[in-house]
Amino acid sequence: MFQEILGIIAIFLLAVVLAIPLGKYIVKVFKNEKTWSDFIAPLEGFIFRISTIDPTEPMDWKQNMKAMLVLNGVFFVWAMLLLLTQGIHPFWNPDNIAAMEPTQAFNTAVSFTTNTNLQHYSGEASASYLTQLLVFCFLQFVSAGTGIAALALLFQGLLLKQSTTLGNFYNLFLKSCTRILLPISVVIAIILLTNGMPATFKGAEQVITLQGDTVSIARGPVAPMVTIKQLGTNGGGYFGSNSTHPFENPNYLTNMVENFAIILIPIALVFAFGFYIHRPRLGYAFFCVMTLLFLLFVGISVSQEMGGNPMLAKMGIDITAGNMEGKEVRFGTAASSMWGVSTTSTSNGSVNSMHDSHMPLSGGVFILDMMINAIYGGVGVGLINFFVFVVIGVFISGLMVGRTPELLGKKIEAKEIKIAALIAILHPMLILVGTALSSHLAAGNGGEVGYGGSAQWLNNPSFHGFSEMLYEFTSSSANNGSGFEGLGDNTPFWNIACGVVMLMGRFLPIIGPLAIIGSLAAKKSVPQSAGTLQLDSYAFSAVLLSVIIIIAALSFFPALALGPLAEYFMI
Amino acid sequence: MKLLKQSLVLTLCCIAVFGFVYPLLIWGVAQVAGPNNGKGEVVEYNGRVVGFKLIGQSFTEDKYFNSRPSAVGYNAASTGGSNKGPTNPDYLSEVQARIDTFLAHNPGVAKSQIPVDIVTASGGGLDPHISPQAAYLQVKRIAKVRNLAENEVKALVDEHIDGPLLGLMGTSKVNVLKLNIALEKLAKK
């Protein structure tokens, strides 16, 4: 019991302690300063030369966004092409896996390009080794790199005065991949593979078990892929059951390392923000606001899961181990809750337990976490989302004291506020409209919302069935990728609907804030005075917390009441 | 058009580095540093491979320590959990049935002793472990079926308990496959 708690405290502390030096290193990379990793520079130089890209050319925010969109468009086309033809590739397909169905391929290509990694397929059954590496492993690097580069542009824009240009997307993108993601991946992959995680090109192995059953055991180049899926807040697992699979998460140590990898870069980027703009206190203040919510959510989930399922307690068995349905004995309930909150707050989406089988409040916390989507958040994009809350917070504070709102010496005016407000309501709109539509379809033709209904895609009846649909759209819009996996989501409706939601939920919240930054960078700086709002003060932290709770939590409260809360009160 | 060409070449370079060179590098390290050269650690008994150390397998017969229920029947080619919600009536009656079966196979065991892990399914459906408590409860049945002394079988479980990491972090557990192989060896003596 006590050892389980100690394990999760260790994960969190280790991540925070290492995130500080990593944050400093990231700033050096963003600012093109000298670092130990400069030995990679010739490779980057070579790549830029043959792509005829000048990485030092300054671009304005529109050029940067255009570069990002075209590049991501190429990623998507590449993924589509390979997924639709994987059955005929001549090598790295020992288990003879066939091509994907078109709507599933669309969903998967969007999913991996947008750093969501929602998986409507099962890796061991529907993806060849070639696909796993040349599509999934590759995209998990570059989609994470895209997010980090967008954030770096935002950092730069906050420092600039009367400038139309921001920086160079290509430069920041490639260096995010080669200098941040790649070196850490190599170290973590080695730890994982020495603990028994496979890294092989041999196909599945037929074994006759001790009891005499014949089983076929899938394996493959697991270690390289699992590492980047954890580190880049991707979550696209090698196997269908993600990190609950013993080959994808062999023991308690690997579980700690993988969970650590989920939150490491997201936390480091928050610190990096403070270091970059020469105001480390502000980075720490933002970290504290996020951490307050993070620890609250971990507390709720851990107490729910360790407490166990009262409905099983009524049957008279011993539930001291907690709610073990969908969980592994080698991790236990506390580590499963810690992972659940980590993966939903950072838009990672990998799982080490089945979220569908968590207690109602624990599952509800996971959904709320993705609705806020800015507690550390996905690499890069999490802090961009948080920035939207900051702009709104600054605006509200300005209204309260009757001054023109300022953010780090720049006036926030109608144009910026309009964009921020639109982006803030986009997320609730995508989630609630999607859930309403799917609920309508599930309830159609006279069938009740439940697995007896005509849609047949729910795995659980009543309120929990509703939660399954709510979770899926929340996960898509937040670019998270985890699921209440009981949902039978590999149908054209879910493949296409989630695909569209993922695209909008990914690119609009990057483009909007970058437009704000483009306009802020062009403005004159207002000198500090006694009346200037102090962003690193307790008062502003309280405002921020309220803004997050009001926007994120309240707009979703009715939906949460129909799902997890209603189920909780049913017990 | 220039933008498209630049993006195309940049994409191809990234595919080469992150989709090809990086995984091959890790694969290369696994050839040297990974257990069984990165192919997954296998367990042998009587000179043949009977499974992988990490991958749980189905043990339902009374003469073996039984493993946890699995939503996919320990099918390691298509893994997953039950994904049943905690209040789902079908799920609850399934658990009730598992409790009844366990009691029927293990006479003398009180219901209040049954630990939750032995009547619930794991997340991946391949959990190689059970809790020590779940193993101890099966000692009496196995000793009887195999004509062994109870304390001998119990000592076997004691030996196979895998405690928390460094004694400080995580759970205690028993690897069912290893325990059953040790049991077979004990029975042969």
C-alpha cells in the first residue's frame, strides 16, 4: 500500500528535478547557443542543404504557419499512402498483414500526424513492421517536433519588439527532433530494452504452453517505438493494449521510466518558458498553477482506485488491492492512476490500465483533464493552450482594475482577445457537438443509449455508455488518443468524425495563438509602471486558476453530470 | 511549389533518420544488451520453449496455480482488456460466477479471503502475475491433487514472491509460469 504511493511520488519528483536542467538546455537549443549536442549539427546542415532550406531565414507568422501546414500535409499523404499499400510491401512484414480499410487509414494517418495517436486499429493485427517504423515511429518524432517548434515561435514572439518576423519554423522543427527528442529517446530505449522489451524483426512465435495450449506471441521492434510514444506525448502504442502489454511495459521499473517520460518534456517546457523570456519566476508560477490541478486529480484518482469497487466488496471478497479490473498486478492501482492522470493531462494517450474500467470519478477526472488540456499539456501545444488562458486571464484582470490589459509589456487589444476567445470555445464545441451527434445516432431507431441500442458500438449500458462517447470526442479534440476502449470505434462514422475533430483540434489552436503572437511581436513595448499587472503574483495565479476552472470545467459540467457523475451516484 | 519540394525532401530525410536509422540503432544495441538478443526472454522446460517470461499464459487446470481471468483468453496475437465499466450488470454477474467457480475448486477457502486480482481481468489480457495471496489460497488444492505436502508447495510460493522494487516501490507478485514450472519439477522428484 505504502510502497505503491512511494513509487508514484518518486516518478513525479524525478521528472520535476530533471525538467529544470532540461528546460535550460531546451532554451539553448531554441536560441541556437552552443551545447554539448552540437556534434549533430553537420547532419542538420546536410538535411537543410539537400532540402534547399535556409534555416537562418527569418519568417513572419504567416510564412511559418504555411511552412508548418505544408510539411504536415506531406506527412499525412505519406502515411495514407503506406497504410493503404502495406499489404504489398516487399519487406518488414513477417506476419503478412494486409492494407488498412480506407476510413481507418484516414483516421490513423490524421491521428499520427496530429500527435493524437488515437488507434482504431490494433498494432499486432493491423500494422506491419514497416508501417510501425516508417509511418508510426517517424510520425511520433515529427509531430512532437512540430508542436515544440510552434511553441518556440511563441516564446520568440513574446520577446520581440516591433518585429514582423518570428524565427524559422524549419530550424526549430528539425532541432526539436534531433537535439531534444532523439538523444533522450536513445537513452530511454536502452533502459527499456535491457529490461526485456523486444527490439527484433523476427515475426510472431508459436509456442505450446505448459498446459498444452498453442499460442502465437506477437513481437517486433517494440523498444524504439514505445520510447518515442512516451516521450513525444504521442501515445501510439506498438500493441493494441498499449503499455498494459508485458512486452510494452515489462516491469515496475519500466513503468516508472515510461511514466516519467510522459511528463518530462511537458514540464521542462514550462520551465523553459521562464528561462527563455528571462523571467524564471513566471515559469515556476505557471508550473505551480498546473501542478495544483495535477496533484488534485492524482489524489482523486488514486483514492478511487485504491479504495476499490464497492460493488465487488458487496459480493464478500477481499478488495484491499483496489479496483483491479483492467489493471496489471505488477503495477497495482496507484501506479495506474498516476499514469492515467499523467497521460490525460499531457495529451499523451498511452495507457497502462484500461480507462474504461476505472471507477466513475477516476474516469471522470481523466475526461476533465483532457477538457482542460493545458496541465503541462502535449509537447509544445500544451503550453500554447495555457497561453490562451493567460491572455484571457490578463484581459479579465485588466477589466477588473480598469486598465488596458498588458501581457509582458504588450497591449492586449480587441483583435487578440477575439482570437483567444474563439480558440477557447472551439474545444468545447468540437467535443459537445460530436458527443451530441453520436448520442443521437446511438439512440436512433428507437433503441436506448446502451449496448442494446441499434448502433451497437457501446460496450457498457447507461451512463457509462455515454461516457464512452464523451471520452472519445474529448480525446480526439484534445489530441490525446487514449480511449474508453470498449467503444467499437472502427466504423466509418467514428473514423471520419474523429478524424475531422482531430484536425481542427490540432491546427486551429496552433494557428490562432500564433496569430496573436504575430500581432504582439509587431507592437511597441509599454514601459513597466506601478500599475502593471504582475503575472508571477499569487493574485494572478488565482485569476488563472479561476479562468481555467470556469472555461474548461463549467462548459463541460452538464456533460460530465450525465456520464461519470451520474454513474458515481448510482453506486 | 518551392515550398512543397522543400517539404518533400525534408520529410524523406526525417523518415530516414527517425523511421530507419534510429530504430536500427536501438535494434543493434538490443543484439548486444537485450535479453535473448532483443527477441524476448523465453522460458524452457524439458528442453523445449514453453513460453516467454513476460507473457502470461492460461492455467485453468486444478493441478496448476491458476492465472488471472483474461478478456482475450491469453491470446498473445490479439490483446486487450474487458473494458467493462465498474457498474455494468453483466460484468458484476461475471465476477460473481468467477467467485463461485473459485470457491468450488478450492474447498475450505473463505469468500472473504479471495483477493480481487484472481477474479478480475487484466488490461492487456496477458498478465504474467498473480498476487501472493492468490497463490497461497491455491496451495491446499494443488497439494491434494498432486499428492504433495502442503508446506512443500507453500514453500515454493514463498520462494517465488517478487517483492517491490528495491523493497520500496510497487507491488508484490508471483510469476505464474515460473511457479508452475517449479511445481512440475517438485512433483517429479
